[in-house]
Amino acid sequence: MSNPTYATFETEFRVRPDDIDMFHHVHNSKYFDYVLAARYDQMERCYGMAMEKFLERGYGWVVRTAYVDYKRALTMADYFIVKTGIAAIDDKGCRVNFTITNKKTNKICCDGWFDYTMIDIKTGRSAKVPEDVVAHYTI
């Protein structure tokens, strides 16, 4: 049996003044926000399955583990691209790889991955990812 393939998508953002830290570049925590915002955008715009659809079914996604490898800083007013794609889906969640690239220089600012766990909203416990969701996200 072959491994399933998943699409990757891109979202463009611009660094805002409130993203900047005392060292005059984007604070490390903001990169997490950028990835989460891109996923939210891409779930609706690209996958056609917005977060609201999961909530209507009684499910949610929470971050279990996140890994970020910082390479170079973004600074005030930089435009950048957040590229994300599912690396794998299992019974309880998925791994999403990401890359954040400075649009002007085309250099990677950071990359990494997030492990998401699907939860049952009522119980707050992990839930099995429904087969139709797995099929929807598979190319």
C-alpha cells in the first residue's frame, strides 16, 4: 500500500508593527501565530473544509507538539509566504509541515512542523479522525 499524498498551499502575510520585539525583528512566538493563521485560511480557501465545519460536527484541532527551526529574521513591513502541507494523518491527528519565506529575498526564515490532535469538543478528549476527513484531505 502506498503512502497517501497531501497538497501544500500558500498564504501571504505582512509583518505588522505589533509583531516586532525589542530587537527590531519578529518575536519568535509570532511565527506560531503565522502558521496557525495560514492553516485557518487554507482550511477554508484551499481545502474547502473550514474550521467551522469541524466545530459543527463537534470536533476541534489542538496543537500537541510544535517544532520551529529559525534561520533568519523577518523585520518590519516584510511580506512573507507561509507554505503548509499535511505530512501524515493518523487515527488521532495529523502532522503539518510548514515553511515561512521572505517574499522579497525568497529565503527561508523558518520551517518546522506542528502535530495536531483532533478532539471531541464536548469531552475535550482526543477523537478518531473521521474517514471522510482523511479522504477529503488526500490528493
